[in-house]
Amino acid sequence: MKKSLLLLGILALLVSCGGSEDKEAKLEQLKKERDQLSIEIMKIEKELYPEGNIKAVMVSIDTLQEEPFNHYIEVQGRIDGNENIGVSPRTPGVVNRILVKEGDYVSKGEVLAELDAEVLKQTLKELESQLDFATEMYKKQKALWDQKIGSEVQYLTAKNNKESLENKIETIKDQIKMSNITSPIDGTIEEIPIKVGQMAAVGYPAFRVVNFSKAKAVAEVGEAYTNKIKTGDQVQVFLPDLDEEFDRKVTFSSKYIDLTNRTFVVEAELPTNHIVYRANMIAVLRIKDYHNPSTIAIPQNFIQSSRDEGQYVFVADPNNGNRIAHKRYVKTGITYNGLTEIEEGLNKGDLLITAGYKDLYDGQPVNF
């Protein structure tokens, strides 16, 4: 008994798997049968009601109008500042002091951290001491030379020693300044990945400074849209966390395709207002890539299809004071947000059947 039940279960599983593979074919077959039944129903109704007194089916209709139709490319991006900079030291060194904390507002040129520059400072003291001696020797040689005492070589040597030390001192001072990490812009400290006692290396950000006086939405768009997006295109920027939406324009469309993910960067500047933008906040960009100022667009679910006949809808046409459902074949364009553009087959003023159309057949009386 148990073996029989197991075999029956396996057979049922095989039948169900086989049926899932043929669902599309079965659907098409059912549609053909439905259309054939509709034709048969219409024939029988004409035989039963030769005077045309067939009971009308209640439907809902919509009078078609020509309206603008847009298509958008929708991608998820992020918020960034126009100035978002990772600040790294200009010379390597151990971090002695960090003078700011995350969230602090800093000005351009402000010192953010000090690196160990004790060796340079000691060298500076030695050079300054040497410069004092060289300056004194130069003054004496110059006084003698002015009195035509001594040789010109002695005077020029003293002058050269003094100027050489002055140049070395300026170089050392510049190197000491380079041991300070300074902010290149006005902005807010957003990140400090270094700590006191760590080695700060050139090329590795020690601070991140962001200026949000001008913010932008940044997104990576697939390579397939290269020819559809350009600077100046209209874009809707939606910030889901703030429930805010802006109509903007594409301010930058990169000409560079990333080799890793085959995308290019698109940017749109955001308005400066009361909104507090935050770095990396989610932004949804809807970039308009198609616009038809006047066309007919209908909900996609109103369109039915047949493998043999193509796509069609039902419209209510006048017939001796009554309304008859007629199957109207259509040529569709692009679809966006549930609406499909109709390129051929429907006209302004047509009465599109929007409810009750599933069981209609061509020529069936309707009422609404």
C-alpha cells in the first residue's frame, strides 16, 4: 500500500512538472478556444434572436483623448556634495595631534592634524644658527669690499653662503608646513579614519571634507543608454528618505564607460533650500528619454493578445442607436508606468471598453 501511494505521488509530481512547462502553450490554446466559442455564441445568438434583440452586456468605457506621453529611465543613485574630498597628507609621518572632530565645520587652509616634524624643526634651528654666522660674515666682507679692501672672491663667497642658507631655511619651513594636514575647501568633517600615533601615508585619505552648499544626485547608468542620455535632459530626482521630488536637468553625462560594470556616471544638481542633504543618501533618478507631445496611451492591461491575430482591444461603436463591441487591432509603442503608447488602431474620441471586456466577442451588444 505504501509503495502504491509513493508511486502515485511521483506520478502526480511528474504530471505537474510537465504541465508547468506547457503553461504558455496551454494559455494560447485556451485563448483560441475562447475566440472560437465567442464566434459560436455569436452565431447561436443570431439564430435565437434573428431580429437582433440580443441582451446587451454591461461594460465600462473611457473616451480616448490625446495627451503627452513620456518615458523615463529609472535608476537608483546617491546624494553627494559638489565638493567631496578625501584629504591626505603631502608627506608621510606619524600623527601627533588631531585638531578637529567629525561634524566640525572647517575653513579652507585650516590645519586638521599635525604630523611628527621634530627632525625638521631641529634642522631648522641649526640652519638658522648657521645663517646668523653667515650673515655676520657677509656684512663684514661687504664693508671691506665697499672700502676696496679684500678680494671680490671673498665677498662673493660670503654672499653665496648667506643666500644658500636662506634658501635651505625656506625649504625646511615648507617641509614643516607640509607636515600639517590642512583642509583644501570650506566644508564639514565627515570622516576621520586616522588616529594619533598612526602613520599617515601620502595618497591615503586622513579626513573627508564635504561641502554641501551645492549638492548633486549621482547615478551609474547602464551602457545601453549611452545614446539616450545627454547633458540638459530633464530628470526627476526623488529622495525617498525625505519624501521630496525635484524637476531638474542632467548637468553632467560622462563619456567614460567603467570597464568593471559597464556603466557611466550621470549627475543632476539639486536646489539649495531648507533641506539638509546627507552624503550617500538614496536618490532615485527618472531621466526622460522619450517624449510625445500628443498621443493616445492606455493602461497596458486593457490590451489583449493572440499569437495568430496580434494585439487588440475592444471599443464600443454605434450601430442603429445601439452600441456594439468591436475588436480593434492595435500597434503598440513603448510602455511606461503601466501605460502603453498606441501608434495605430485607435483614434481620439473612441470609446475604449475598460471593464467587462474579457468575455466579449466581436459584434456583441454592450451597454454602459
